[in-house]
Amino acid sequence: MATGMLLVCGLALFLTIKSNLLHSQQFTISFQRPSDCGVEQFYDISSQSCVKCGPNQSTSATGLSCECVTGFRVLATNGASITCQKCPLEKTAVTEDGYGCILCPGSLTEQGTCQCPSGSILVERDVQGNPLEEARCEVCNGAEPALSAPNSYRDRCQRCQASLINTSQSCMCGSNILAGGMCFPPNNLPTAVNPNVNYAELSLPVQSAWFSTNLYSSAAACLVYTNLTACQALGNMCVMNMHSFSSVANDACGLYNTIFRATAALGSTQDISYWRANLPWLYYGDQPGLANRVLQTEPLPTGFSFKGRNRNTDINLVAAVYNARGDFLQWEKVGGNNLQLCPDTARRQEAAYTFGTAYLETCVLSVADLLRVYAEPLFYDVFVDLSRGEDRRLLPLPTRNLNQEYNRKFINQGNLNDWYLSRRVLLVDTLSGREKSLGSLPKVIRIASSIRIGFQLVPGTQKGQVFPPLLSVTYSDVLITAPNTQTVSVLFAVDYEMDQTEAHMKTDIALGVLGGVSVLYSLVKTASWKRRIGSPLIDMETVLKFLLFYAGDLANVFFFITVGTGLYWLIFYKTVQFLHKLIQQLSVDIFFIDWERPRGKANKTIQGNGNGEAKHSPSPVSIWRTYFVANEWNEIQTIRKISPTFQIMAVLFLLEVVGFSSLALRDPWSDLQRPPQAYSPPYSLTLRYGLAATLWLCIGLLQIIFFTAFHERFVEDKIRQFVDLCSISNISVLLLSHRCFGYYIHGRSVHGHADTNMEEMNINLKREAESLCGQRGLLPNTDTQTFQISITSRLRLQYDRILEPLSRRNGPSRLVDAASGHLFDQSTKAYHTMNRFLGSVIDHAHRDMEYVVRDKLFFERVIGMEFMEPMDKSIFYNDESHSFSDVLFYGNEATLLIFDTLFFCVVDLGAQSFILAGVLTYVQQMIFRLIRNGIGRRNLANKTLVDKRFLI
């Protein structure tokens, strides 16, 4: 029974939940705005919809409430709604407050209120506040002693404007000049002013409503009455016109200049000759050309330092702020958003004012937001705060307005000596572009799209001194068409620079000296090459070889200079050197000399005339040892002293994970880890190049040291292992990197035979370990197995003569000797002939092809050139450093390391991505390795006469 009740309850609960889910719904409302409401509707801010007004009511000016129509007064109101009542016929007018009806002495306004003639005020209540039955129009007395006139609301009389009284001793301007509500006597200013604002970027002049209303009155009040606010307003209008001068004297800047000259007797302010008394300071001098004197004559009295007791990294800027009417508003500390239009966190914006931090901030702003936020422009006079304790001193910050015109030319976009520096900047001007009225939408707005504060270090300073910073401003003119969709790009930056003349001079000297040394060194290398190939003639090949050597040497000069100075130009030459070495390695001549001899004779049956005849012939020598040595050589062609994969991973780990990349940021800090919310300045290309090159080289050098000092000694040394393999295999290797120069690895077994079984091989190795047999060296009682060889031309000619039939087989078919037999037979024959010939040369069996063994002189090893030319005898130079690795990647690690360094740095400088640079560096390493392996394998098969099918 209980179980049944539980099932019933569960089913009921399920049906209830399901029923509620089925009856759920979404709520929507109609979207209405105040502009959607009709004449008899108001916008209800509570319901966010248009609501119909009551009887005899219409919408108010704001559209958010209702008011009584003309001829009706407010009878009652509760704050949310009103009740309107029609005025009686004997009192048809409505009082100014809208709550009463009254009889008018004259006509009515459109709103149904009483209207008084000019010079009179409307009186609707007595002095106790009781409403009058009939309104009165009281005339203000404009004569002495009252000198009064109606106020702006026309509800009381007040004293006339001072300029009217001073000019005409009454409230009437008379024959004087009335402008902007002020009366002026005749003066030196032109009566007809130019109210146009020139938007040069758009080639569009706009007749400004603000200028039409205030330009003349501000200039006249400044000149005639020394009105300080009017002088500031006039200066602001000149700033809105981009400080531009032209032959027109009646525009804003022309009027300012006229007053500047007319008030010369007043003297200057703050002992600054450019700052006229009573006027704002707008220009450095009365003509262009003083920029160099202002910016690079005297440094700031205070220096900057990053450490110690005198640490000072704060850039303290302050600004005097004015509005468009010329009122002084306040002193502001520059920082935050007063000069930076882009929105950002306060911490990131403050980073701009830390000395040494290269700051760059960009954003895209909506024109609609600019119109809403900057309804009136603000003007800034910026100063550097040099205050120390109670000694408060300010240094004016010179401004370079790149939109400033002088006789219709952009004077500040050219040479420094032509600049015309100025003062006072604005950020957004939405006022001067209003054409019809001050309440209309502007036709054009002007935005400071680029603001840069530039610091220049004093040459040779050790105290962190800088010249006065320069504020550079670029404005963009935006023609208003669709403000809700229009945008404008904005930039704010703080830059630092120093005079590079001395550094460039030292770099040029270093390039000149080292470049000359590289020429001499390249000549020596070319002479050495000519001697090694046995050619005394200077031909085009010699010139080309010199240029290739010179390109490589010059690349080394450029590399060391650029690493030292952080530059990254002229890197192409290292690529030329790398490709030159690669081609040399891919064309080297190589042959494996097999010293193995048959141990006995085998019976071989020869068929003839149907009868078999047994004949004894030497047992064949196994070719597998040669194949094995050839495969080992093929494998070591691309081994290096470093691990390229570890190199890339280690560099990327230090740069991206540990944070060494932060050291390349353009700021004075050495922190490896930065907070995510902190400002991250842009990277310095010089520092980025220097950092990447330094890390790459350091890790590469550490790998080379580890490989040489530890890995080769205790783990594996493949170069020396190859030499040991040649001895065990009873095979010598002849390498000719040049026509008459190369290397020789003496692999002749001291046991006589290497083609043996395991037991005999172990016995031989044991005898050698116990010094029970001879030494491996070429000369008796020596261990030297590797040599640099300089051979005679006679020996080289014989070498080429043996290989000549094989080289002809690759030519045209008509040149192939038809009687030579099958190509395989040709290769076999050439192999045995070359093997016997080279073996006999090593055994001194040819008197005309003798050789001597000697040590290289110290200077010969240093410059890499042999002083003795092999005329009659070849020369074998003892080489315990195994320099035959020069024909492998192994012996060219320095070139490869520098090439990888430059490739990594160049890719990073172009892409600004260490990870991409690492990936592409790995890809190019793999590509060149495949090229070296593939072409090197083919060259090995061609030169050693080993079938490439056996090169695994």
C-alpha cells in the first residue's frame, strides 16, 4: 500500500513539473525611443514606451513630460501628471510660470505669454509676490545714474555691460562697433574678420559659427580692454586653426599676430621674450628656424638615473587647462587620459611617463563617442615639472604641430632648421566645425590622431641628461557623414633617441680596417687555392674564386661588427659563403684504397671444346669492407658538433618560457617576468637582434665545448672512430678537395689482412693493444694516420686519366668508346686500376710520383696556406687534428652556426616571432641536410666507383 502511494505522489509531482514547463514563456516588449513619440505623446522612462498626454496637453521640449497647450494653465500637478484649465476670455495670457492667467498690456508670444518691447522688463507680481490682475512693462533706465538694461531673462533690470558704458557713457553703442555683446571704439583691427577654419587635409574651408560669433569680439576685447579671458579665447581660436600663418591678416592667427606686435611696449612675461604680456604663449619666435636652438642647445637641469641614490625615472609633466571661452580651469598632472585618448588601465597608461620606456598605444575610436564626450575642446599648455622641494620650476614643452601651415606650406614636416615650434595643444575639436549654429552637428571634426613625446640624449653624457622633450602632434580631419559608423585611428607614443654620429663613424672605421684586412686574407686564400689546384694563370675562374672568398671573409667582418653593435644589415654575404662551402663539399674527389690481398689461389674451371680445364686463379677479395666504409662515410657527412634540435628548443625555452625576450623591450627594466596587466612596450630591433644572436651563439658554444670536452672523450667520437674503422677494414681514404690538394687517411692494417673471421680479428686487436705488432702510422714507428696532402700535377693527371673513360660515358653518345664494353665492366676495370695505382704511389713504387712527409709550419697552419709548391714530389703534411673533416659539416661548424644565427635573427626581425623563426630555422636545416645527403651520396658513388645501391 505504501509503495502504491509513493508511485502516485511521484507521478503527480512529475505532471506538475511538466505542466509548469509547458506553460513557461518568453517576455518581449516593443522597442521605442523618445524620437518615436508623437506630438501628443511623452516618453515614459519607467515603462520605456510612448504614453499619450492628457487633454489639452502636448509634449515638452525634452520629450519626457507633458505641458499645457497655448491658452491653458496648470490647474494641478502631482509631480507625475498635470491637469490643464483654459484661461478665461478676460485673461487670455498665461503667466511665465504657467500656473496663472493674466491680462497683458501688449501683444502675446507664440507660447501665449505676455511680450514687452525692447528695453523693458515684464512684471507679473508685486513686491510681496502677489499676482497682478494685469501685467506691466517697466522700462529700464539706460541713462545715468542707473545705466541699466534688461537681463537675459528680461525679468529684471541690471547694470549695462561695461564696454557700453566706457565707450558711449550709456547703454547704447551708437556709432561704435558692437560685436559679441560688447561695444568697441574704432581700433587697429580690421572690422571684417575671416571666420573660416581651414581643414587642409580635406582641402575644405568651413565658416565656423563659433568664429563668426566670437573672433572679432575676443580680439577687440583683448587689444582694447586687455581682457585676459578674451586674449586666451583668441589664442584658442588660433590653435583651432592649427597655428597657421598666411598672407591673410584677419583670420584668428593673423589677429593674434597683429595684437602681439601692437602690444610690444607691454614687454614679456616670465622673462620669456616669446611670451607677450596679457597674451597666451603660442609661438617660439616670430618666424621659423629657431627649432634647433630651442631643442638642442641646453639640456634639462635634472638628469635621469636607473639605480643608486639618485635614481630618477619619473617624467613629471603638468598642464594648464583652458576651455574654448578662455577660462582657466586648473593645473593637471599629465597622465591618465588627459593626453591619451585611448582607453586603458591607469597602470598601463602611467608606464608612458617612466623614463626609458618606449611607449606605444594605438586604438580606433568611434566618431559618435567623440562627439558625445568632447562637446567642447580643452586646451593644454604642457610643462616639464622640475620642482625640487620648495623650489617649484616649470620648463615649457615645445610643440611641433605637423598640420601647421606657413604661407600654405606644411612647414613642420620638413627639415629641422625650417620648423616653427609652438605652444598649446588640443585633443578633439568638435566646436570650430559647426557651420550653421553652435547647436548644430559639426560638419568637420579635428582629432589629435598622433601624439609623440620625444626625448633626445645629450651626446657623451654620463649623468642621464636629455635635451628638452618635443611634443609632436598630428591632427586628422574627419568629414561627418555617418557618425555612428565612422571611426578614427589614434596613436600616443613616447620615443627616445640619441646621436648616432659617433657610433656610425666608429662602425665605418671598423668596416674600413677589417674590410681591408679581409681583402688581403682573401688574396692569400686565393693564392693558396691556385697552388693547390696547380694552376699558375690568373683567369676568370681565379677572379670568381677571389670574390667568393672575399664574400665569406666580408661576411665574417659584418657578422662580428653587427653582433657588437646590434645591427642586422649585409647578412647576404654569409649565405654566399655557406653555399660556397656546400658546393665544395658536394664536388670533392674521394677514393677508397683497398690494401687487402688474396690469401691463396682457387681452382676455376674453364670450359672449352666441350672439355673442362681447371685453372688456378687468385681468390677474390671481398668488396663488403669497402661498402661498409663507404656507408660510414656517407653517414658522417652531415654530423655536427651541436644538436640543431636541442639548439632551437633551448633558445626558444630561454626566450619564451624563462622570459629573456623581455630584455629586448624598449624600457630600462631587466625583469624577465612581467605582470599581465603591466604595459608591454614595443621591442627594440637592435636589442632583439643582439639578444637572439647572443643566446644562439652562447648555447651553440656551450654545446661545442660539451661535445669536444666530454662527449668525444667519454661517449663517442665519430671522426676518430672512422679512422679506426679504416684501419680495421684495411682501407685508406684519399680525399681531394682541390685539384692538387686534399687529405689522406692511412688505413692500412698492421696485420696484413682484415678479411678474416671473428677469432682472428679478436686476436689481431689483442696483439695491437699489447703492442705486439707494428704501429698504424704511414711512416714506421709512428701513429699518424691522417695527412693534408699537396700533390704534383703529374700525379693528378694520372688520376684523371684513369677516370677519363668514366667521365666520357656521361657525354654525347658519339663520344663513347664502343669497344670499351659494358659500363659495369668499365667501372670495375677503372676501380681496380685506380686501387693499384694509388696503392703503388703510397708504397713509393713510382719514382716520378714520389712524396715526402713533413710537419706544417706554424704560420702555414694559421693562414691555411702551403708555402712550398709540390713541383717534383708531393708533400704529405702530418695532421693530428683530423682536418679532413673540413669536407664534412663537422669541420664547418662555425660557418653553420653563424648561418643559423643570422637566419634565425633575420626571420625574427621580419616576423617579430621567435617561435616562427625557430620553426623556419629547423626547416632550412633539414632542407640543407637533405641536399647535402642526397647530392653527397651521388658524388660518393660517382667518385669511389661504389654502386649507389649499396649506400644505405
